[in-house]
Amino acid sequence: MENKSAINILVLDDESFMLKLLGRMLANLGYTAVSTCDNGHAALALFDRPNDSPNLILLDLNMPEMDGLEFVRHLVERHYIGSLLLVSGEDERMQQAAEKLARAHKITVLGHLHKPASAQGLAELIGKWAAPSKNEPRAQRKVYGADELRAAIANGELVNYYQPKVRADSGRVMGVETLVRWRHPQDGMVFPDQFISVAEAHGLIDNLTRAVLTNALAQAKLWQNAGLTLIVAVNLSMDNLASPDFADFVVGLAAKAGVLPQTMALEVTESRLMEDLRIPLEILTRLRLKRFLLSIDDFGTGNSSMAQLRDLPFDELKIDQSFVHGAWNNEKLRAMFDSSLGLTKQLGMESVAEGVEDQADWDFVRQRGCDIAQGYFVARPMPAADLPAWIQSWQRGFAASN
Ligand code: C2E
Ligand code: CA
Ligand code: CA
């Protein structure tokens, strides 16, 4: 049960009637710290007082001056780390689109309610509220400069975390995905969404990929020596695929580390596969010829055509987490999931469901016949040193429950 006085609620809606109604419902539910605003500008002023600024916002979408989506953009600029709950008269599709947009900005969205909201619906969603994340000390969102990042790469401040991937039918741990973090000396753990695009924009992405890949290869070698058979996946940026030398560069690093290419997978995100493909296609094809495995990441977020997919030599397709988590309970997501899975099978690729967050997601992807699962339900990304113990406890748990 959440601590009701710890939740500092802001209700933002242009209709004063709604403000009164929601204010009364919240009071009846026992929430004492509630403020209301009828326009975005007034609401944003509340964030200038960091000590008691809101950590839960009930947001209307359709407002005359600053609409709800614009307001979300301002929240992102202010590094808002609280939660959001949409309360609007818009239809289901629109509400889901708005939720998705806010999540894309890494804002925690508790859900949405259609007006007029019921007290029960409100209570249920607010019940999901959690104090802004303290478990993994995530650094405050901040924009890093190119020089700072360049120095961090050179000083070895980037560390790899590894998230397990398991076969959905047998539970066998088949591999890990490498996810880079920046162990910042002052700011703590900084996540890739705060520096990958900086690296891409300032010509540092090849340096970054070299650091990640070098560490991942060294780690793969250690696991191999310890008798752990794992496919180690590394994320590439499309910007890595700009120069034909990149294939030789990867081949060279693997050879130097003494790691077989067929135990490494390279992930490329789908949303960028529509760009001019001549050089990337050549590089990817050469890497495939050298036996590296190729994986399409975030499938469903771009709009690659059937022809493009057919022409690219991929081994694996990762269905984006936005079509996995909660798909069991949502017809539209389920349709996207099923068609991605069908496509994967027709093209003879392995399917991976990303974002398997809970038991219901896990049961769903197994029942649908997806090959591989990845997500918080299986395990969160972890330092390499934690992996062997995790594998042991996972296998014990899996054996006990099957
Ligand atoms: P991605 O490749 O799609 O990686 C999956 C992201 O989803 C990771 O976020 C992971 O921690 C998170 N995740 C895993 N399971 C779940 C789940 O069940 N639920 C939810 N909600 N999230 C889950 P992370 O580590 O913050 O990485 C974000 C993105 O940064 C990655 O997305 C990838 O595109 C990029 N990235 C990470 N490492 C590298 C890298 O070394 N090079 C490049 N170019 N990009 C990287
Ligand atoms: Ca990935
Ligand atoms: Ca992904």
C-alpha cells in the first residue's frame, strides 16, 4: 500500500468542473496533498519549487492553450521523474498513443482513464504509484557534452551490463544482450538513452562501439573458458555501418579476442533500416558471411517492407517490447505481436519477445510459440559477475515450476 501523504498530486484540466470532481474524489480516497491547475503554464510554475513539486500528475489531453502532449514535452525538459496518469475524453487509440509517447520519453505512466473517471478506477491506478525510483540509482536526466563523453570512453568509464535471453519452451539460457552503462564519477549510473545519441551526433559512436565490443568479447571469452555456452549480442548503431571498414574492424576484434563469430550476435534497430541501405547492407552481409549472427531490434517500431526484410540476411527478429508487455490483455498489441511472429516464422528467423515483464507476459509468449524471451520477468540487466549465480537460481526455479 502506498503512503498517501508521500504522493504530491497535481490535477491539470481546463474544465473547472473536472478539477472539482477529481479533487473531491482524491480527497475521499485519502490523498491530502493535491493541487489543481486549469492551464499548463500555471502547472509548470509548480516545478520551480523542487521541494514540494508534484510527483503524480493527472493530465487532461485536450486543453485549449497548451495541450497535454505539449505539457509532457515540458515535463521532459524539466527532467520530471514522477508519474503520469491520463484522464481525458479522447478515445482509446488516442489515449494509448499519448501513453506511448510519454513512455518513449521515459516518463512513468500509470495508465489512462476515460472521463468521467470512476473513483474505483482512480484508486486502482494510483495504487500503482511508486516513489521515484530508488532501487537502481538512476542518474537524473541530464544532457552530456561530447568532450565529457569522449573522456569517459577513453577513461574506461563505460561498463557492460548483460541481460539474459532464454528459450521460451525449455527455459534454457541461450545468450545475453550487452547493454552499456556509464559509471559516471559524480552522477552515478547513466543509462544509454542519455549518451548514445550524443555519441552518434558527435562522431564518437565508433569509439563507443569499439569499447563495448572489446569488453563484450573479453567477457565472452571468459564465459567460454568457464564452460558457459552463450550467444553474446551487442547493439550496433546504424552510424557504425557508414564505412565499409567496419566489417573488418569487427572481424579483427573478434579474432584478437579469440572468440568465434558464430557465438556473437549484432543487433541493428529496425527504425533505422529504411535509410540508404547500400553500404550498411554490404557491411551486414559481409559480417554474416564471416558467421556473425544478425538480429533486427525493436521490430514494429519502423516500417520496413517485406522486401527489405527478405533481402537482409538476418537470423533473429526481436519483437519490440511495446507489443509484448500487456499483449495478452490488449487486442491491438496482440495483433501486432502475432503478425510479427508469423513473419519471423515465414522468413525462417528466430523470434525474440522483448519486454517480458511479468508472469502473464511470460505465459503469453510461451503459449504463442515465440522462440526466445527477454525481460524483467526473466532478469534485469546485470554485471557479468552476477550471471553464473543467476543462471543457477533461474534453472532451479524453472525446474521447480515446470
Ligand atoms: P534495446 O536494445 O531495445 O535494449 C533493451 C532495453 O530495454 C534496455 O534498456 C533494457 O534494460 C530494457 N529492458 C529489458 N527488459 C525490459 C522489460 O521487461 N521491460 C522494460 N520496460 N524494459 C526492459 P537500456 O539498457 O536502458 O538500453 C536502452 C537502449 O540503448 C537499448 O535498447 C539500445 O538501443 C541502446 N543501447 C544500449 N547499449 C548500447 C550499445 O552498446 N550501443 C548502442 N549503439 N546502443 C546501445
Ligand atoms: Ca537491443
Ligand atoms: Ca529492443
